[in-house]
Amino acid sequence: MVSTPGENLVYDVRLSSVVPASITGEDKFHELSNMDLIMKLHYLKGIYFFTSDAVRGLTVHDLKKPMFECLALYSPSVSGRIRRSEDNGRPFIKCNDSGVRIAEAKSSKNLDEWLAFDDYSLNDQLIYSQFLGPDLGFTPLVFVQFTWFKCGGISIGLSWSHILGDAFSASHFINMWGQILTGQVPSQHLDMSTIKNYNKTNKPLSPIAKVPLYLQRVQLDPLSGHWLISNHNKMQCHSFHLTAKQLNHLTEAANLAKPFEVISAIIWKSLAKVRGKLLEPKIVTICSTRNAGSWDKKCELPSNSQVKISSIEVSEDADLPELAKLIANKQVDETNLIEELIMAEKDDYDGMSRDFILYGAHLTFVNLEEIKIYEMELRGHQPIFASYSLSGVGDEGAILVLPGPSSGKEKGGRVINLVLPENQLGELKYELKREWGIC
């Protein structure tokens, strides 16, 4: 099913704000790590679909009420706003309890009709997104959108500034909201060690070091004031589901490589054919997560500290098993190099921009296989489909690998989200279908 141009799929959008149920206190701030700052131009977009059974009898007020308690329990930084140090210009989050923005909307479609669309980018209408800036002091870091479908079903869209934390942080936040909605208030308290009293005398900052291979320096538009990159290519999203049966077949073809490795190798090799010798990606970036299960063991503040970055280079044509082995065996954690990229005193240092991107600087594969997106429940009901994507991706593109649905006919497997140049995406889909019978 395709949408009709100009068709009003989502309408009657209303905005409001929700603040924490308790006051954080005066002059509290969250100090951002170097990894957080590297992620400042990237944004996570989560989407969850629930049938009418999950929300029957609930009003928007019922959905917003647990958010007050969730913001009080999770982290003051989520409700804060970006500020810059008076001494050196380094961004930090002032924990001023300004809250998150809530969007309420309606769709002219039934849930089944929406899920039948062959256009993943339409989900952007279900996720109220606003890039940080131009006035950072007033821009929320998190948006949550509730969209009601004609059938009574609902989607929950989460727009999460990556500077706050990774996808595990984002999903943990929305999972906690779902728990509070059902009356299950978490008993553990967060470690607030990074929430401090504001002190104007921040530590001195070092000059910039050599930029690691997996990062790209970018120049922001000084006129717009937004934390938003300008792509040379028009980027487009596409999503497809690999069933458990398909996944087993592909891993056997790659000599029993693990799912993430074989998926990444197939897309890497297929995209090389599409781009040709001159543009063939010889270097890729692998983003995985250290100790993803730690979210199950303790309550942590949102952060990007769990992100593990590796860069992999291939000097000549390699077949699928060789690429899969490279991805499996050459993942050397290079994240510590970012510690050498401490922000200098000014945005413009020796005439060079101080802003960087990670996703899309090179073709980037993001391993989110262990993310607990289907643990987000509404009154005992799991989402019939859930997924995460990215915006603020560089021209080389990014591929996210997530768990497939946890129930129904399409249970298991993996969901693959592509963010690639529009002029390459169609050819890649054709190549994946022709060579591998997927997409």
C-alpha cells in the first residue's frame, strides 16, 4: 500500500510539556563526557505500535501522568536544557526541570493500514522531532508523541537527542515509563554522581588531537544556529525484516557467522557493487555496545559510555565469509581515542570546526541486537512492532540491526534499518533481492 500525495495521514497535533514530579534543586548540572559531545549532532528515533487492546479505556491524561514520575526517577538531565560554560564554551546540561515535550495526534489510517505502507520514512510523522537550537536554552532534549489510529490502536514515538545517551538509554527510559503506567514503580535509585552543583571554574581543556579515522569534521550553518548537519546527498530511510528462517540460511552461507556479522557483510558487499570501484566503501565503522545487559542489573543514568567503536578496512575484494570474519575478529575498541578530542576553548580553533559526526562519516553498522525494545509494555501488552532509527547521519550512511518482533507470524529474526543516500537505496534493495532474496 502506498500513500496518496498530499493525503493527511497525521493531523490534529497538539503540544504540551511534562516536568518531573519532584524538584531537582538549584544550580544542578550534568557534565557531558567527550563521547556525549561527539554524538551532539545525532538523534535517535524510536517507534512502538500497540493494538487497541493495550490502550482501551486510556486517555491522553492517563498516558502523560506516569511521565511526571518517570522524569523524577530516571535522570534530571532528561528534563534539562543545554548550556555552555562561561569559561570555555563547553556544553553541559542544566538540570532545571524544564521537562520533555509531549505531542498528541490522530491518524486517518488504521494500524494495519499504516504497517502495510512500504515507506518507513512515513514513521517520521509519528515521531515529533526538533533539532537542538537555535536557542539551546529552550529546546527540549526529548519529545514523546502519542498518535491514535482510527482502529483505536496507538503509536508511541520517541525523539531522543543522542547527546543524552545511546539507544539503550533511550529504550530504558521509555520502558520505565511503561512500568510506571502499570503501577510497577522501580525500587532502585539512580547513581546521581554526575549531577553536580554548577561551578564556573571548569577544568582547563586541551587542544584537539588528530581526528580518529571513524569521525568526520563538519561545519554547521552559522545562520541557522541548529545542531544539524548539511548532507550533500538526500538521505532516505528503509526498513526490512529478516525472518528467523532467512537468517539461519544466511548465516550458513557465511560459514556460521553471527547474525550481525553476516548482515553487515552482505550489505557492505552489496553496497560496494552499487557504488562501484571508485566509491566502494573500503573502510567501515562498527558501533556496538559494551555490557548491554547491565541495564538489567542496575539503574544507570543515560549516557554514551557504553558505545564501543571500531573501524575496519579491507584492501582488496573479499567474499562474504571473509568480510564476516573481519567484522567478527577486527573489532578493536578505539573509543578511547575520543578522550583525546577534548573540546577547545572556542568553537573555531585554528580555523577548524569543532563539530564531528560518527554515524555516516564512513559506512556505519550499529549493533542493537540486544536492545530490550519489546520489554516496553502497556498493561501487559507488548508492541506488535518496535524499532529505532537515526537522523543526523552523514553521506556514507548507517545501518542499524535490531531484534525482530517477539510474537506473531513474523516472530524472531532481525529488523534492519537503512539510512542511505536516496540515489543508492533503490539499487541496493534490488541487489539484495536479486542476490540474497531479501529486502
